[in-house]
Amino acid sequence: MSNNEQQLDKIKTAPGFIAALDQSGGSTPKALGLYGVTPDAWSNDDEMFSVVHEMRTRIMTSPSFGGDRILGAILFENTMDREVEGQSTASYLWNVKNVVPFLKVDKGLADEVDGAQVMNPIPDLDALLAKAKAAGIFGTKMRSVIKQANAEGIKAVVDQQFDVGRQIVAAGLVPIIEPEVDIHCPDKAAAEDILHAAIMDQLNNLSADEVVMLKLTLPEQDNLYADCVAHSNVARVVALSGGYSRDEANDRLSRQNGMVASFSRALSEGLNVNQSAEDYDAMLDASIGSIAAASAT
């Protein structure tokens, strides 16, 4: 099998979950702060991204982090462009750790309209996809946010996600379509029902060779997305932690059959720059173990 076929087979069938290591831009200082690194550790964006690459490198190179429990890892472009232990990040992930590399491609969120935030335009997406493909990236991720149970806003989010998703499929990559429902949405269950129907409409209009993944907020109604999990065009349905603590996210996830985690903050919860290698690896091992167990249902 080619690398791509091996990676698709792993994503579809292997146990484990996806590590989201893709905080970028505005969320980076917060992620570093939780890790115990204060803003005086950098004086410009280049230095900040070097510091965050050190944080991510420590996760990726930890003996606790490997393809036995980690299906894939989502990077942002700056991380893809850097190296881990002398090889490109994507190459290191696949060749050393047997972890499938993904790239975050969105450029953030537009202002809220109809209770939802669609993605900002993604200029030069085709060039970025070609660069990602050449770098050994398997798939992409892009995020929108739904804040109200508003059918027009939700349709706008889902239509845009699938339009861009088709462009990504055409470039030879597998998109992770992420229409997040804000966990503070006042009628979250109703929003999820509308979202579910809109996703199924889009999935049923894909051609047989258009393969996508879905990244969804842990729903109020258990197994709401069971037909997405079973859909022939869907390689995997993954869950975002969305602001839930790791314990609550794991608890909710364990009730969703066939859905696996794609956690970022909930994965790195408790890790600190000042921990010894032994303490750090033990904490990461416990975190990965708990998320893998919740994903195995």
C-alpha cells in the first residue's frame, strides 16, 4: 500500500484518537500560559512560534506519544514548516511515530451572522494544499462556530465547510470538516439537530470517491451522529472538547459509539514546562490513556 492508503486505513480502522496541536495566532499565548510559559519568554511572533514549537516537540517526542494510541496530529502551517529531530514535522510524525499528519488551513472566523461564524476567506488555499501534499500531509482541518439554533446560520456554516471540503478533496487530501457548536449555545440540543440534518444532506450529495472526516462538538443526545459514523463517505467522526474539562469530555465521549477524540486543551491539561521528563511523560501518558479509553467505545 502507498503511504496515503496506509494512512487512510489507519484513520478508518485503528483504535486511538487525534491530537490537536494546532493552536495558532491569538490562542497561542493562552496555550503557552497554561503550559507555564509567560509572555516575557518571547519578544516577537517568530520567537513565540519557536517557543510553541518547543512545547509541541516535547509532546511529539515523548515516549508516551505514539501510533498505538494516537491516530493523527493536527498541525498549523508554522509547525508543518519546522523540523522535529532533524526531519520535517509531518515526516517525523509518520515515519517515526506512525501518526498521520493533518494541517489546519482556515484563517479564523468571520463576525457572527444569524447566530453563527463562518470561516474567513482562505486566499491561496490551492497553493497551501499543494505545499501540504508535498510535505507529506494527509488531511486538513477547518473550523466554524455555531452559537444559536438558527437554521440559516447553520446552513451557511455547513454549506461553506463542504464547498471548501470538496476543493480539498480535489487536491488529494482528506478534509476534517468542523462545524463546532459552542457548548454555551442556549439551545444546544436544537442547534445540533439542525446541524445533523444539514450534514447528512451534504454527505448524501458527495460522490463515492469524495472522502471526508467530521469534527463535532460532543452532543446532548448520545449517538446523535451515529449515521455520520456509519456513512460510506466518512473516514472517521472525531469529537472536540470545546471547553469541557478532560474528565467531562471523556465522560461524554465514552457514550458516543464509534466517535473518537480530537482534543487539544484537554490533551495538554496539566503539562508544564517546568516538569521533569519523568513527571511530564507520566502526566502525558495518563492523559493519552484516559482519552484513548474514552475513544474506544
